[in-house]
Amino acid sequence: MSRSARESRVRTCFRRAEASSMKITLRCLAIAVTMLLSAALAQGQNLFVADYGSGNIYNFTPNGGSITFASGLTLPNAMAFDSAGNLYVDIEYDSIYKFTPNGGSTTFASGLDFPEGLAFNSAGNLFEADSRSDTIYEFTPNGGSSTFASGMSVLPECLAFNSAGNLFVGGGGNGKIYEFTPNGGSSTFSSEVSYPDGLAFNSAGDLFEADWGRGKILEFTPNGGSSIFASGLGGPHGLAFDSAGNLFEADESGNIYEFTPGGTRSTFATGLADPVGLAFEESIPEPSTWVMVGVGLVALLAPIRSGLGVRSRRQS
């Protein structure tokens, strides 16, 4: 092989190595950016609590600091955020209120009969469990309503959607959890519960149920297998997961408990009258958090820019 041919082969090997290295670097950069943004969003995630006993809604920052978001409500219960950051709240006797991010409120729906549970599907429609009328209503974003299911004899208490778009309903009247497909077909998911008062899915697709009747939180795999996640609670109500996978529980004892994915419990807040509904808001991170992300990106991009400079000099 001639000298020029050997040099050509060496240059080709260098180019392939550089291309492979660049692919690995870009892949690592994508992972790092995802981690930075996830950390930023987690820092901006506030927990909203409906305090049934005081008639207030509290806004808790991740470090446990709180402010009163709304007051003077009549028995606020379940809550849910839409994709625009508006908060929907069940007022137990007959209404659903809509709160804008700045706290302005309007009546979204009225004339209901003991609304108990709220959940949004992926299309942005709000589902409401009307306990006393034994009905589940579906509301479009503009407030139009239709009956999704009725005559179930279950007294629906709580709602949650899984990633496939199926609606899970906790029946307080008969101690069961039902699964509804998007077209309204239903089946019994579990008959092992006592009085379900809160439902939430984790990122793995497992369903968690606040079993008010037995003071426990049960965990269900997608195929219906169950285990006890926590026990010895003082009347568990609403459940909600944060972006890090920690589970928060509103307890009749007046506490908000936080559980790690492994089940370790700590007290996140105390001294409430009767916390019932929980909902996490994905807030915009603080400016200081975006500065942190920007600095991290600059640090990550520097080696790539340097590598491109070396590559261009080699090619020249």
C-alpha cells in the first residue's frame, strides 16, 4: 500500500472516530439537558391543598412555605389543573369553580349533586364524579357537558386517568374500583378496597388508592395485583405525585404526608383543619433556576465547541 493510501485510510479512521465521538457527546448532551430542565421544573412545582374544614385553598412551595390562594369557600373538595394552569375545584354541594393562575374565579358548572372527584383526560376535557346522583359528567373546556356514565350504583368518589386514557373510579358506596374505557365500557378493576377516597397513578403506571375506611394506601399494578404501600394513617383522602415520583397524601389528622417511592414517610405540612384535595401545579421556574440551567448548558457546550475547532483545524 502506498504512503498516500495509508494516509488516506488514517484520515478516514480519524473522521469516523470523530463522528462517533460527536454522536456520543450529543447524546450525553441531550440527557444532561433533560436532567437540567427536569430539575428546573421540579423546583417550580407547587402543591395546592383544598382544606375542607376551613374553606381555604393553600398554595405550598416545595420547601413547605404556604400562602392562602383562596378563602371563604363552602367545603372545597377535589381539585385538578388544566394545561393552561387554571385550577378547578369541587364545591361539595353543587358547583365546580375555576380559578385562574392569579386567583380570579368563576363558576364553571353548577346544579350538580355532591361533586366529589375531578380529573382531566388527554383531550383537555374535565370529568366529574357526582356522588349523590351516581353519575360521571364530562365537560368540554368551554363548559359544555354530557353524561359519561350513570346508574352505576357505586357512589363515585374519586377519579384518575391512566396513560392509555382509561378512567378509574373509586366507588365509595360499594368499596370497589372501576375501569372505564374511553367509549364508556366498564369493568371492575378491584374489589379489595374499603372506602376509596383518592386515586393517583405513578409514572410506572401503578395505581395508588387512599383507603379511607382502613387508614391505608394500597398500590395496584396494571394487572390488578395489590400490596399495602402505607398503613396507620388517620383517614387518607386525596393523593398526588410530584415530578420526582414522591407521593403526597391529605390526611384527616390535619397533616400532609410525603412518601418517597420506597415508602418512607415524612410530614410535609401540619395544622390544617381537614385537608382533602391535592393537586400539583407545574409552575414556571424562578429566574435563578433558569440562570442555573443556562450556566449548565454553557459548560456542556464548551467541549463540543472546542472539539469542532480541533476538527476544523485537522481538516484544514
